[in-house]
Amino acid sequence: MSFTIRSLRTFLGLLLSLWLLGIAHAGVPNNRAEPAYAEEQTILQAEKDARTPEPGLDSKSSGRVHIDRHYLGQYGSTEGTVIVQRGGNQWRIWRNGPIATAMGTILVVVLVAIFFFYRAVGPVRTEEPDTGRRIRRFTSWERHVHWATAISFIILAVTGLVIMFGKKLILPLVGHDVFAALAYIFKYLHNFVGPLFIVCSVLMFFTFLRRNFFRRIDWQWIKQGGGLVSHKHVPAGFFNAGEKSWFWLGVTLLGLVMSITGLILDFVTFGQTRYIMQVANYLHIAGATFYIAAAMGHIYIGTWGTPGAYEAMRHGTVDESWAKAHHAVWYDEVKAGVEPGTFDDRVPPDQRPPAAGSPPPRPAH
């Protein structure tokens, strides 16, 4: 008798389990959706249970209840009823996972590489002592535009890195209260300094554009790597090929990427959807990574890597020996009293090969 009762209880328990399992599966019929996020399951279930079918993606009304990751509609009025966005979890996972890891790795590797390069190669110094005679290199306007752009960039870089990595690196050290205040201040600094950086970048572009066109002589600088390793002073005009590359690839190209994506993220009332803002965020992080990495190289070469270069942008003048060593073509132009760029397509006299039939030069004593 007891065996029969135990068997009956087991059978009823099995039936109850199967019934509950069926209820659970019926509650989320789309539990095998790809990607199977709980938020998207809820959306799909709401669509299925709705009496009025949701418009397709080809309809301008699509997104009235939800927004698909590929739907490009108006922000606010159309997305005003959106509670959970499809694909938002994917953006969060990528942003806080592989993208953040890649960004941090690249910046650390570049910083370490610069340190070891400095230790192994050292700075590029002038061979002749200073003469005491100064040459005007940058005007007051050029220096103010440069430093305004540089300072706004540094503020954006620091605040952006805190926004990106603060929860992992700073929060455990200072606690939630201090980090909350810091993140609040840095977020608004980032948002308000961003447009200022764009204005400064535009002014910088037009201020230095005329002197940054590539010339034939720049190819010699590129082939010799600017003499950074050999410490050979390669003839260059007002700006060498490295500085011109920084101007076009850094200030201009990456500046455009950062400016456009930053405006999309900063001003959310111009019709961009969440999907557009997520793509802009991906590009913003990628652009920031390479911009900061390149800026570290630019800062190194303009300070410790090339002694005397900082004084040029700080005070506007350089010593004659520095100008002759690092920018020989521009030095000849100054001595000849002509505009910078006049001699950019010729080699300085002391760098020309000897004429046919002429005796070899005597070694210096």
C-alpha cells in the first residue's frame, strides 16, 4: 500500500513539474531568440501579445513601441515610448568589454614604447652650441591657437579616460561618494569643453594649413625616418614630414572623427536614434584611442625627444643653431629673407652632392 502511495506521489510530482515547465515556456515563447537577451524577449513577447501588429521596419511608424537596432527614426517623439532598446545590451557589453580592453592596451603599449625608445635612443640634440641669436618661429596668434587646442584636448583626454575607466580604476580607491562627484564634474567638463575644442581645431587648421602641404623634400625626411634613431639632421622646411603627418592625420582626420561623433553624442535633439549614438560612441572611442596615442608621440618629440622644440612654441623663438640643425631649409629661407616654403623643393647647399670633376671635400680639422 505504501509503495503504491509513493508511486502515485512520484507520478503526480512529475506531472506537476512538466506542467510548471510548460507554463514557464509559454510565458516566454521567444526564449530562443537570437541574441537571447531578457529585454529583447520581453519586447518580442509584447509584440506577439499586442492586438495591433507592430509596423515593419520599412514603415516610418516603426519604433512606436520598440526600436530595432537598424531603425533610423526621430529621437524623442518617435522613441519617447521606448523603455528598452533592442541591441542596447550588445553595445554595453562591447563598450565595457573588448573595446575598453583594446583602448587601454593600446595606450599603455604606446606609453611604454615611448619610454623604452627614449632610454634606448635618447633625444636628438644639436651638434653646435647655441649662438645666442634668436629667430622668430611662431607668432603670438599661432602659439595661442596651439595652446588653446592643446589644453582643451588634454582636458577632454583626461575626463574621457575617467569616464571610460573610472569605475574600474578610481572607484575602488576613493569610494562611491567621491567618485560620483568626480564623474559628475568630469562629465560636464567633457561635454562643455568638447565644442570649444572643435572651434580651436578649426582655427588651428586654417592657421597652419599653408605650411603643411607636402613637398618633394619631405620624401627625404620620410626615407631617413627623420633621423630619430640615427640622430642625423635631415633637411626640412618650416615643418618636417612628421609634423605634417600629425597635422593631416591627427589634427585634421582624427579631429573630424572626434568632432562629428562628439556633436552627435553631445546634442541628442537633432533626430539621431539610440543606434546612431551607439555607433558614434564606437567611433568616438576608436578616434580618441588613436588621437591620444599619437598625441603622446607628438608631445614626446616636442619636449624630451627634441630639446629646444618646446621653447619654440612656448616663447616663439629658437636659436640659430637649432634652426640650422632641425629645419635647414627654413633656416636658409630666413637668412635669404624669403617666405617659408620658397626653398621647400630644393636641397640646402651643404647637402648637395659634389659636382662632376670637383675634388672631394677636405675633412674638417
